[in-house]
Amino acid sequence: MSGRRTKFEIYWEILVFCNTPRAFTGIINRCDINSKTGQEYLEFLLSRGYITQVIEDEKTGFVSTQKAEEYITLFNSLYLKLFDKKPGFKL
């Protein structure tokens, strides 16, 4: 398997990382993506209802929604069937 991640893997990483509210810079740093790409991924996930924006202490963050749990569960299941191991991401 190549070292490049698919969009689906990056979505998974973002959703798992955002189980608690996270700042935009935290997301792009942790998931090792540039800010332009990160903005595209977040906009997609927001438009699908998998994450939502939250404001805590006057800071905007992102957090996974209940709807994201279905994606995370399905992705984990599919990954296990394909590779016989859990995703090896750094989360």
C-alpha cells in the first residue's frame, strides 16, 4: 500500500480528531494537510453535516457531529475488510 492517503482517509482523520472541538490550524497540522486543502475538506464535511462549527471562549472550532459516527464506523469496517488491520494513522 502506498504512503499517500485517499480523501476518504483524510476525512476519517479529521472526523476522529474533531471528536472534541478543534481549531482550524490544529486540524491541518495534525492531519498534515495545507490550509487550502484543509479548507476544502472542512467545507465538504460541513456541507454534509459531518462536522459543525462551534465557538468557545470567542474562538471558532470544529467538532464532529453524531452523523459522523456512521462514517467513522463504516470506514473502519471497510478498512478492516480490505487490509485486515485498523487504520495506522497517527491519531
